[in-house]
Amino acid sequence: MKNFKVATDIVPEERQTAIDRALHETFSTTELDSFQRITIGNMTSRVFRIVVNGSTYILKIILRKDDPTCHFNCMNVAAKAGLAPRVLYANIEDKVCITDFVNTIPLSADAALTRIPQTLRQLHALPLFPNRAPHLNTTFTFLLNEGPALDAFIERIQAASFLPDRAGFVARLGELSAAFPREDSDIVSSHNDLFKPDNVLFDGRQIWLVDWEAAFRNDRYVDLAVVANMIVTTEAEESTFLQEYFGAPPNVYQRARLFLARQLAHMFYAAAFLMLGSIGKPIDWAEPIPAYADVQRRFWSSELALNDHESKLVFGKTHLKRFQDNLDTPRLAQAMKFVSASAAKRGALD
């Protein structure tokens, strides 16, 4: 048995008291069989696999300055609903939590096509999560919220050199944003960080959703779009995906809504990851861009990790290329026209 003591460059020394308190209140001891850090490269939190009296758990220490109340509340609600691992300890003031550890096996994209939308249907049926300030929104609906945070983001895009057609990108963003409806009936309890496959765990029996730091009430198509962008490759698969979510064959509106959401997600992740990957330097657009489907397959299977500048550039480039490929397709024009008309009709009936 050994005490949980880590280097101060991993966890600040002043957080040790909070860690000891969490262990003692949960297990009546601060001695562990073993511990191992499992989030190398994560700058906003430290996550450890710990073993106490032969059982394995997850210990998470949040280093972000913002209040984790929304995060912990959403995590607790999801855990009680059986969608997130059991929460043994959560201290908002200390920003420390302990949850069950999930022994995972790979989940194929084919299996995910039906299993994940079923899980999302359960999640989105939960009582509404709290709201969150617009500048803390890390999903594509950030692009729909007019205000200082979005203005600063657009200004950064216009001033930077990481996009080859900045004016065109901003113009298209305005068009899609105007077409995308803001329906109260589509505001649900959302995870908001499922574009990362490591937040979807499969134990051979069920799916568990983890890392609830970004959770709040949001448009249902946020979670649906980012998952679809990873695993849906054809319109037939899209129909299966939506049918598993809605419990019935999708209608024209639902398909159009998802398609628009997927394009906004492509734009958001293209801008975000090109910005992060370029670190203020020009991007070489003469280099061949890998096929989007191949990059997403590698990302889903954890062959590609976004832990260096090059991988972030590849991720951003493929999202931008995918959006550009869809830009002038009949389906995008039809989806924008249909969704806009449906929203206008709803507005006239209100």
C-alpha cells in the first residue's frame, strides 16, 4: 500500500489536501494499491486510475478556474440514470471527484450506429441540465449565439492566416446560422463533448458516457451531429442512426436538420483545430489532405489522437475539406430551404 503523492508538475502541491480528503471520505484511507495517470496532455484536469483494496476507480482533479457545479450536477444526474459511471465522491469546492472505473472493449462503428443513438435518446430525455454562459459553450451552437464571444472568434478568423478563404468561410457561416432553427423543443440535456470517442466507453454490455465538463442544456442535434460525423458514412446509415434515436423512421425535417448540424460542426471543428494546430503560423495547403472517412475511422478507433499540432491540423483540414465538398451539393441547398421554410411555418403558427 502507498499514499497518493504525485509530482507537483502533474498536480499542484496545494491540491494534495483535497486529494487526501477525497480518498479518506470515500475509502477511509489515503493508501492505495496503485495509481496511474491516464490523461497525458490534458491541461485542464488530471485523471488517475486508482486501485483501493483491490478495486479500481477513477480519480479526477479539475485544474480549471471556472466553477464545476454544472459539471458535477450533470454528471450526478447522468450517473443516477445509468448513463455515466457511479459517482462515489464529488466535492465542488475542491474540484475533485471519484467514480467507478469502466473496463472497456472496442465498440465497432457498425455497433455504434445503433447503440449510441439509443443512449443519446435516454440522455436527452433527462430533466433539463442547467444553462451555461455563451463563452463556455464548446460546441457548434457557439457559432449561433450572437454577442462579444462570437464577435471575437469571427475577428480572430478574419485576422488570421489559417483559413484559405476567410471571407467566404464567414459568409457561409452566416448563411448556415440563419437557416438553422432555434427550436425550444430541441433543447435537451446534452453531453456536448462526444466528438471525442474516448468519452464513449463500452464494457461489452452497455455504453457509458464520461467527462461531463462541457455538459449543459443544448440543441439535441449537437450530440447527434458530432457522433454522426464519426460513424455515419452513407444516407442509409444516417436513416438507421436517426431511426434508433427517434424510435421511428426519420422524416424529411429530421434528416435536413441533422445534415445542417453536421455542416456547422464541420465548420466549428475546422476553425478550432486549424487555429490550435497552426499556433499562429501559416498552413501549407499544398500538402495532400487525407480522406475524411479514413481520418474519422482512425479517430474512432483511437489510432489518431489530437495530442500534437500536426494531428490537430490534419483533423481541422479534413473537416474543412468535408464541408467544402458538401457546400455546393443539392442536398445542402435543399436542407437549408426546407428547414428555413419549416421554421418560418412554425413561427407563423405561434
